Amino acid sequence: MCSSDLACSRSIVVIDDIVDVDVVAGELPGVWGATVRSERIVPAGPGTFALLAGPGAEVTDVVLDRLPDLRVVVVTSMGWDHVDTGAARARGVAVIGVEPYCVEEVAEHTVALIFDLLRGVTWLDATVRAGGWDDARLGRTVRGAALGLVGFGRIGSAVAWRAAALGMVVSVFDPVVGTEESRERTVVRFASSLDTLVSESDVVSLHVPLAPETRGLIDARLLARFRPGSYLVNVSRGDVVTEAALGEALRRGQLAGVALDVLRTEPPAPSDPVLAFPRTVITPHSAWYSPASVERVSRSAGRVLAQWLGSAEHRR
């Protein structure tokens, strides 16, 4: 017996190869009559009442026009930039997010990248494999290094606590929510401006969503304000950084190195200039991953959808 006639006659479509459809279905005991299926691309035409959209599913105005029965989009990633929330809500389509599922993983990955940059682990490994054995040119002390966090939500806060425990001096600037809302979350320094933060940091780490105010945030002008010989870590979204300007900052020595878990184009083509940037560590948008986080996101997607179906909102 279905709790919703709409659910009984429509499909729940998952566009996220990480999300386990069986786990999602297991969280929806009241809508067993609905079909839960995985697709590679967003379908068109009638029949889809719920869409579980991962970062590879572009839910645009045009896509929404092709889904006349769509009632709800569940965003299964931490970032929402691939979903046109305004266009969805204008059509009466609810947009809801999963519970945070990879805060610990991203925070740990960030700290690992900071260690890698400051201690030169990846680059030293490459020199040994190339026949070298020179350990005198790379490696800085982590304790006492100044870390600047751009963005101070759950992940930024988790990084701050870890870095402070390692003896780093942590400063924060949040270009989206400002500092006043964050001031009670932890005991770190709050920079008066983004320019001040980057000019006083040995490592700058990005933890902001992709939004109009953060797109291209790290541009040529701001990179020129970075402390000479400093490092940049990006685990947020590739479009937060102007990649051409980043490459130039590396080539002229303004930055001593960068670590990127996200790129503007994923995966990059073999000819992508970012692959030729000097002193760059790149991981394949994997900061979020652990077996536990995969389980969490699948269960959370099913739960939040079940909660929405159980509310009065879907009957409007």
C-alpha cells in the first residue's frame, strides 16, 4: 500500500552513480509502489515525480521543462550549484538536500593535503623516483604555520579544530555568511577581509559553495595579495578559482604550490593546462569519499525523500 497515489504511479530516478538505489528504496517503506531506478542522464517526459540529483546531473530550466510530473529534487551532493533552485521552485518543485555525510572525510583530506604541501611529500617522492636523493630543499614545519580558511561552515570548522590541534595558527574569513554568524562556532582569529587573510597566511584553504559571490573568487588580483611562497588548497569547487591566473601565480613563484581536489573541468582532458602547472598536487574530487560516506548519502537521500512524502508539502 502506498502512502501517496502520486508515488504509486510515478518513478523515483537517481542520477548519481554513488547512491545505492536499493538503500534508497529501503528507506521508503511507505512508497513501495513507486519505482526507484538509476539512470545515467536526467530523463525527459512524464512519469518522474522525484529526482535524486548528484553533481553530474545538471538540473536546468530546460531540463525542468521536460519533466512535467516532477515534484521534488533531492540534491545528493554537498554542493547545489548544478541545480537551478529558482527555476525549480518557480514551477512548484521542491528542492531539498541530504544530511551532511562527508564532513569528517573532507576535513581529513584537507589536512592531508596541507601536510603534503608543507612537507613536500608528493614532490619528494617524484624526485626519488626520478633518481634524486635530495631532502634539503623541501619541507616546512606544520606547527606554527598560519592557515587561512575561506569559508567557515561545517567543513571549515572541522578543519579549524584539526589544524589548531596540530599547532597551526588558524584565521577565518567567510565571504558568504560573514564572520558574525560564525563567531561562536570555534575559537579562531577572524580576518577583517579576504585580502588580509590571504596576505597573512602560509596556507589558504577553500571551503565555500559555488555561488555568484564565490565564482572566480580567487582571481589574478587576489592571488597577487597572497604571501609570497604560500600554498593554496581547494576542496570546494573548481570554478571558485581562476585556473589561468593560478597557473601564472605558480610559474612566477607567488605560490610555492597548490593542492586541488576539484577542477573546472572534471575529469580534465590530457591537454588541460592545469595538468602542466608546476608544484601541483591533484586528487580526483575524492575528498568526500569513504565507504561510510557512501552509505550515509544513500540512506540520507531515502530518509529526506520519505520525510518530504510524509509531509503536507507534497500534497499542495
